Amino acid sequence: MAEGYVEYRGLKKSFGATPILHGIDLKIDEGAFVVLVGPSGCGKSTLLRMTAGLEGVTEGQIRIAGNVVNRVHASKRGIAMVFQSYALYPHMSVNENLAFSLKMRKAPLERITDAIKGAAGILQLSPLLERLPAQLSGGQRQRVAMGRALVREPAVFLFDEPLSNLDAKLRVEMRAEIKALHQRLATTTIYVTHDQIEAMTMADTVVVMHDGRIEQVGEPLAIYDRPENLFVADFLGSPAMNLLDGKVVATDFADQPRAVEVTDGVLLPIPSEAEAEVGQSVVYGIRPEHVQLVAPDAGEPVTMTLVEPAGWETHLHADLKGISLRILSVERVGAKPGDKAAILIDPERVHLFDRATGRRL
Amino acid sequence: MATLTSPSGAARREVSAIGRPPSLLDHLLRRFGRAILIGIPLAFLVIWTMVPIIWALLASLKDPLEIYESTTFLPRDPSLRAYWAVLGMDGFPRWMFNSILVTVVATIVPLILSILAAYAFAKYLFPFRHVLLLMYLIPRIIPRVSLIVPLNDLMTDLGLINTYWVLYLTYIASAVPLATWILVGFFKAVPKEIEESATIDGANMWNRLRYVILPIAWPGVVTAAVLCIREGWNEFAFVLALVTETGMRTLPYALYMMRDAMGVQDFAIYNAFTILTVLPLLLVYLLLERRVVESIVSGAVK
């Protein structure tokens, strides 16, 4: 099997008696942009900090460029890290911040000057070089933090929730900048976030983590379209996927021999290839944007309970015989709470999970 | 557009805050309340601390007999006679030198030791660090006077009585806990990520301390230095107990001895001596005041 550029083999981490990572196996290709995403406490930051050499390894291996780096000092791993809090040196100017790592390495002055010039050019920091971090805006500080990583010409970039401290607009801008930077430099990047939008928009590969384990690895849209388990289905997507408890039943329809009964008398269609047996308890998943809203008599009747127009899309909440359903419409829906409507579901868009194991069926 | 029927924002807030329209008293309290609350205690404090110094300064400029007359506040015929007398004393240059030497040593050495100790306490997880840090306080919790007899015995056994070493050792031992406790707080306030960032940037422990931690925590270092200087300069109990030779005295000790030495009390000389003793410390304070205030304020806000 081919080696990854960054590779984790059976990686475990405990703080005292508390296990944080339960055995991570993952290969990251050279030049890839991998996003580790998961709720807080899932171990994603710990994994990144272990990669950086800021946390020790309890068990297993971390390999970078083919070498086991478990016992290699953080400064010798060929990595550069951008922290959530930027971690700029507050008493040094932008120039000195950028130069620090090279000075510590005793790089020749010429090389330092060139590296700063290069990084400042890429990140538009040239007019700010003499300023102190306190004199910079949040976005500028973020760019300095990236510049500091850049001058080291690392083999791997590590980002620990770098956009969390920025306001929404700046976050979108910086997201694009980081992605553009990666496209330009093609340096292997591991990026930690709890924000699924960041994960979806930036990654070549998304790694969904939960409780110290990897739940699923794959391309963003592949994971979105085909979540392997209930956790991933629930975690990715905003508004979240509708997950309805139900039971597989046999029907009289020739084209739909099986369906899921989610409440008394409400049968919802399932994909024909789903490996579900009649009588099996399942969780029926359908994304809000895949619930089609139709005229009151053209489908399963629902009553609108809440309408949230967001401008570019409309979030609706509907009552399906006692079950609350989220619906997302890209069109402007004139519905009001209490209005009657009906829904249609394309069976090919349905995700079916075993209720006991949470696995996809 | 504001409507005529709605009160202005400020007025609305006032009404809702106190439940009735503001009276003249409220207005005055709001206007002058701050000045009263802060100004009066501050003025009292300034007078409380300044009066003895001003009195000593004025007395030092008076004629010896004039001081006994309670009718004059300002010197009738100000003269520097007393200062020349003090500066002309046989031992004075030596005492001044002793004070400066001991204070410099009792500032620099404790600072170096405390910076290292505080860095370890603040940034490294090692067993018993909380207990150790508490034990650091013991020398400062035990009353100094109760240490004098055992210290005198010990130093006599070691043959250090009447040497600079006895002062260095006791002063340093007394200053280290103080400086360490101050610095631990400042070092802890340096965010962990900044140090981690420096680690990744290739800075070893010394370089992190030198280039990152110390510059960021510099106001704390200055604060600790000022307190060490004050401790060393004003120390009295140890020098009284452990030094007997005239030539080994420091200024506070010499000042104390002067009272007994002068047959006729010349209060002008006595006060001039006091002023000359306090003056260097005042200069240090004035030079470092901004840094200290900065550090106290930053500590309070963070």
C-alpha cells in the first residue's frame, strides 16, 4: 500500500486516565488539503497538536514524509502552525514576527529578507511590516500568522481553527484566501475546524471526527451525499438532515415494495437498493433541501409551523402528523404558519440507517 | 426621526434607572460623585504620605533651634548647612556605597533566580509545584524579628558576621519569594499558544524565555525589580542584627545609630540624612513609575 505524506498509524492519546484518541489510522497525500471536522471535544485539535509535536503520542505512530516523527522536536518536523488566537509575538513588529523562526535557525540575513519579502508579497503585508500586532485588524493579524508559517517553507501547514476569531464577512474572505494560497503553493495542509461550511468549502478531503474516532473520510460532496453513519448525517449539513425513527414495512406498490412507516399511516419511500429488511427498526434520513413542497393534494399532507425567509433561501418547519420536518426551499415560499401543503420525497435522495448500529443501510 | 412624545434616550435611561425624574441632588451627585468618591480618599492618601516627607524636607533646611519652635512651618532662613554636614560625615560615603552595593546585588540576583523559578512554576508541570510555591512564602510569613537570633547564631558559626555576604544572603533570601510570586502571575498571563508558536519556530527554552516571555512580561519584571530595590534599600532588622562594624552599616542603620550618637539632637542634620536616604529610592520610583503603573493596571484588567 502506498504511504501517505502524513500518516497516522493506530494513533492513541490519553491525558492521564482519560482517553482522547482511540486509534487513528489515516493517510494524507502530498499536497492535499485535509480538513479535520467535528464537534468540540472530538479530538481533532489534539490530533493536530500531536502532529505539530506539541503533545506527546501515547501509542501508535505519526509519520511525515516517510519518517516516524513521534520523538522529533516540533521545530524539526517541517511543519508550521497557525493558531486560533494567531499567537503573534505582541512585542515584535510584523517584520520581526515573520523573521523570528529564521533567526532562531540562524538563517543568513539575505535569506530572511528574501523570505519576508516573498511572504509579505503573497499576503499583501508589505505596508504593514513596521507595525505591531496590536495595530493590526483581525484579518491582518491572521495574515501575519499565515505569513509567519509561510516563511518557514514547511512541508506541512497546520491550521487550528484559524478563522474562529473573525467576523462572518472576514471569515468568508479569509477562507477564500487560504484556499487560494493552498492552490498556489500546493503544500500539504491539515486544517482543523468545527465549522462544517469551512470543511465543505475548503477541503479536498474531509475527515469527520467524533469522540476520538474517525467517523468518515472522503471528498466533501461524497460525504455529504452519502454519510456512512448517523453521526455524519446529522453533523454535516445546515439546516441538519431530518432524521425520523421508523420501521421498514411491505407495501402493495409494485415499484415500491418496501417503505418506512415513520408514524401511524405515514409511509415514506426508500431507495430500492437499501439493504433493509421488513420489520427492521431504522432511522429515515432526508435532507431539508430534498423534501419537495407541492400543492396540498399532490403528496403527503403537512401543516406549516414556522417560516424563516433568509433571502436566498427559505427555511420551513412543517408538521407531518406529529413529526416535525425541516424543509429548505431555494424559492421564495409565500406560506404562513398554519397553511396546509404537501411534500414529496425522491427515494433516491433518502438515507437509511440501522437504528441499533447507526450504520448506513 | 424622533417623535415629540418620546423622551430622549438619555432622559429615558435616567427615569428608568432611578424610577423618578432626576433632582438637582442627583445631578450634582452624578457630576461630582466621581470626584468625591475618588478625589477625597486620594487627596487624603497623598497628604498622609507626603506630609512627613515635606516636614522632613523643611526641617532639614531650618536652623537646629528653629525646629523646636512650633510657630514656623517654612524655614525662616533656609540653608543647606545640614546637608553639607551629612555629606561631610566620615562614614557617609561608605554607608551610601554599602546601601547601593547591597541593594544592587539584592535586586539583580533575586531577579535572575526568580525569573528562572517563576518560569518553571508558571509553565512546567512538575510534582509538588503548588506546595513548593506555597513554601516559597514561608520566609515572608515568619516575622523577621523571630529570625534574627537563629540567623545571628548561624552567621556567627559561618563566620559571615560583618561581611557583605551576610547581607547578600539574607536580602536575597528575603527578596526571592516576593519576586517569584509576582513573576509567576505575569508569566502565567503569557498565552500558552505564543510559547508553543515559539517552540515550533525553533526557539529552545532559553530563547523562549529571553525573546518571548521576558519581553511580554517586562512590566512584571520591572515591578519585581522596584520591590526588590525597595526591600534592599530600606532593610533594617537584618543589618542591625548581623552587622556591628561602623564601616559595614547601610544608610537606614546609620540613620538609626545617629540618633544615639548625637549628644545634642540636631534635628536638621537628622532630617537631611533622612531625605538623602529616601532620595535615591524616590528617583528610582519616578524613573520606573510608568512601567509599574502600567503593570498594575494591566494586571487588574486582564
